[in-house]
Amino acid sequence: MPRERPTLEAVARRAGVSRATVSRVVNGSPTVAEPIQRAVRQAVAELGYVPNLAARSLVTQRTDSIALILPESASRVFSDDQFFPGIVHGVSQELEEADKQLVLLMAGSAAGHDRVERYATARHVDGVLFASMHGADPLPGMLARMGIPVVCSGRPFGRSTVPYVDVDHIGGVSRAVRHLLDSGRTRIATIAGPQDMVAGVDRLAGYREALADSGRRSIVAVGDFTRESGAVAMRQLLADDPALDAVFVASDLMAHGALRTLREAGRRVPDDVAVIGFDDIELARYTDPPLTTVRQPILEIGRRMARQLLRLAAGEQIEQAVVLPTELVLRDSA
């Protein structure tokens, strides 16, 4: 016959205290004297008591869980784009240190978005993180207005007041393009990211800003941050301007695709065409040639997002915007 699960009352009898005192200790209340806390913890260990998390959640109004919402398909999240595992890694590190559980939710379709919205608004989690947002998604603002702590990766579109963690896209790209100009390149194109994402918009703005300062014209194709879109966009750029001698690419995966197209077209990198990417994922060190790129601290973005959310959930005032620096990493492609 299976052994009965120890109850709160059994722990109270073993520790010689009231049931209410045991409940306060189990729920982390600081109002119980340390000797009594030790007695309760010893009784818990001796009996093998495991709290009923569902009942505890009803009392404390906390789930000790944080949701990370990725408005992307599963195939995209689990592709070789290292942005997503980097963000998840950073978030999970910070939450583990805070003894919180990470709940990963993907919303890459309209049905998925509705499902995630129902889950979050039902308060199954104590806070919500958003990464890789497309367009002016109303969900972060709606959750924040409901009193649910929300932090985004990347500046939200529009006039949102939801706090966010981002990097200096414009400054990082401007440095990259100025490096190309300083090295004597005169016809500098770009493969921009999707224009329904702030990262895509800001990286294109940084490219245009640097070229405008030099008096040169923009040469633009648009991809979607995937390797294949980079290859296709590079073919378009070569057709539009066969004399181009440099290209800034808004992600390392797209840059990898662009390198393949340049090789197929018989263009040498960097002799004929210099190439710079953005992200500094591990792949950048192993392309042929190794890729010059703008490094963004992906792991730190995840950690700072989680840290901000935990502070917000604890009732602290936090900064509206945390913007992390980028760094130009020079390798052989430019």
C-alpha cells in the first residue's frame, strides 16, 4: 500500500508549532524567528514533506514561473539561429539563480498568439518576457495594463510604455559602415532585416545614416534574418549594381548566405566585395573567410531582461530602456 503523503499538520506536530507557522515558513515569510524556521525545516526534511504548489499559489498569488514568449514558429526557434538559444540561456540563468521556473511559449501563428494570450491573461505566470517581436503587437501593453510585469527584448514599435532591453543597433551599424568607407569601399550595399522588427528598422537606419554622412547613395535589399534570404538578397544586389564592392548584412546568418552567393558569382571576399554581418554568433568565426561582424551581447540581453522583470515583479521601479553597447569584431571578410 502506498505511503501517505505527509501533510502540513504532520509537519506542525513534528516541529511542535502551529499549522499556520509551518505555512509561513514554507511560503518564505520573514516574520518567523530563525530557531522556529530551523525546527520546521528539520521536520520537513525528516517527513519528506512536499508543498502542494497549487494550493500555495492560491494563498500567495504567485506561481514562481516566468513566461518567455517568442512570436516565431518552432522551426525558426529551433533552427541554427543562435539568437534564440542565447536569449533562452541568459533568461534561464538569471531565473535559476532566483529560484524561478521558465515557461517557454511560442506564438508563430494567429492561433498560437491567441493561445499564449489566454495563458498569460489567466495569470499562470508571475511575469512575461517578449523576444523577437514583429510589428506593433498589442499583447505586451495589454498585459502590462492588467498589472502583469512585462519586459521586452528590443524597443517595441509605437508609443508603448513597456520597459525593454535592447542594443545600440544604429551606432553599431554606423561603425561597421564607416569601417568600410575608411578602407576605401565606394559602392556599399546592405541586406536589411525584416522591416516589421525594430532590429531590422534600426540596422537599416544605421546604414543609411553612415552613408548619408559620406554623401553616398543607398543600395538596399531586404531579407528575413535567415541564411536563404541572405543568399537571395545578395543575388538581387549583384543584379542591381554589379560594381558594388562592399555589403553590410543585418545578421550573420544572412551574411553566410550572401558569402555563398558571392562565391557562386566568382566574387572574392574581401578582395572584390567586403562583407560585414551583425550578431557575432559562433558561425561567424568559421565562415570562409571568417566574418567581420558587429557583436551584440545576446546572453547578457537575456539576463538583463530577466533581471529587470524580477525587479518589476518585486515592486521596484526600473528603467524604461536598457540599451547595451555593441562592438565591431574585425576578421578577414572586411
